[in-house]
Amino acid sequence: MIETTNLTKKFGDNTAVDRLTISIPEGEVFGFLGPNGAGKTTTVRMLAGLISPTAGSATLLGHKLGEADIEIRRNVGILTETPGMYERLSALKNLTIYARLYEVKDIDGQVEKYLKMLGLWDRRHDATGTFSKGMRQKLAIARALLHEPRILFLDEPTAGLDPEASRLVRDFVGEVKGQGRTIFLTTHNLDEADRLCDRIAVFKTRLQVLDTPEGLRKQLYGRQVVFHLAHEAASGLPVLQNLPFVKKIDAVDNKLVVAVDDPEAHNAEMIRLLVNNGQEIQFVGELRHSLEEIYLQLISREAVEESNGQN
């Protein structure tokens, strides 16, 4: 669906995107995370055929970037971080104009479909300049979907929105995901990425890491079982620390945190040993690190590597 090989973009002496190589299959929600200035928006603009790469190549739906850009634009929808609208025109007229530009066959039907789907039908005759930021963002999503694109680029779709508007946008992205479209999502909202994305790339000019959210957790932290005990957990350390499958163990207050590759295979044995040793187990769970922790760890690691490389 989307394939890039060493895709690069330079602005003068500044490299914004450095040799990006990724493959995104049809129907995937692909998260593209990175700090401000990392090159995320530049990547989106290249893939949407809005700016040309300096080097490397990309294909979307079998169309090669730089050779079939018109076909690419016909098959992609894009929501920019700050979408512009004709503020003096109504929502209905705004979408009608863009539907004509996209050469949509059933203009009235498509405009009505997405205004209703996004809860804007009752305000269709109101000037978009009177809309709240959340309503404008929903209208921009409708504009991106009018021509039923197979690929949808969403660049910070919930940036600056209040919690209610953000939830509405996220819910709609979830609906679109269920329709089989490929979605390329850039966001600073890590909880949003964790919930919506099938895979996540952490990017800072270069691709740092690419995996599923769970795969990223395992890469950085492995799997960790937490035993909540009735009393001080330190006394349980000798019981488990010499087991061959235990990679690491820590006692924190009344909790034992045990790193183990396959908890399902070993939890029963660990529980039995702790109980036989007189430990009262109140609860057993798996420690699940947030995507925010993972992201900050990866970005911090990259900063250290960059610093070491300069020294």
C-alpha cells in the first residue's frame, strides 16, 4: 500500500527526512511519532505528493511518487494540523467546492453523508468562521474523506482540541479504521496512538524504531509480573531470584516486580513457591508501561547516542 526506500528530503543544508524506509500494508493504522521538528509533516507532504523528495523513492497503491502524483492525490485524503477553510462560506458550500475539485460524482450525496456522519448537518448553512475549533476539525476530516480515499493522512488531528472534541475525532478515526482504509497518523497524543495504531514508528529525522505498541514495550522492558503481598516484599526475593527463567527481580514496599519472558508458563510455579514460603499474595498482575514512558525512553536514548557521536 505504502512503500518507501531511503526517502530523503533536504532544505538547503538541513536534512528534514533522512533515508526513511517503511512498508505499510492496506488497512493498517500507522502511527508516526516524534518531537516537533522531527520531519513528520514533511514526510506526510512528500507521501501525499505535495512536495518532492530530494532522494529515495516511494510508491502508494502501486503508483510511484514523482511519476504518478496526480493518481496518488486522487487516492489520498489529508488532514493538516491547521486546516484552512473559506470562513465566510457555509460548511455545505465549503465541502461542495472541494467535492468538485476532487471530481466526486455524487457531490450532494457525499457532502450530506459526511456532514451527517460528523454531526454537522444541522449547521450546514452556517459560515465556518462561526464554528468552534472542534467543529472545524470535523469539517476538515469530512473534506479529507469526500472522495473516499484509500489512504488517509492525519497530521495531529486532535491538536489543540478540548477533551470532548478530541474524543469525537478519535471515535471517528476508529470508525474509519473499521472500513479498511490505510491511515497514516502523526500525533503527540501518545494515549491516542496506543489505542488507535496497529504499529508505531518513532521518528526523529531518521527512523528510530518500528513495532506494535506491545512489541515496543517488550523491546524496552520485557514483561514484568507484579506480586502484591500482604507484608514487606523483600522476604520474597530469595524465593524467586534464583529461578532460571527470572531475568530480574525487585522488591518495592509490598510488591515484587519480576521480569520474565513467558509469565503464562511460569506464574503458577512462582505463586506456589511464594505461598509455600508463607507469603500472602493479595493480587497478581502484569506491569504495563505507558506508551509515553516508551517514547520518552527512546527519544532520550537517541539524544544520548547523538551526544556520544559528537564527542
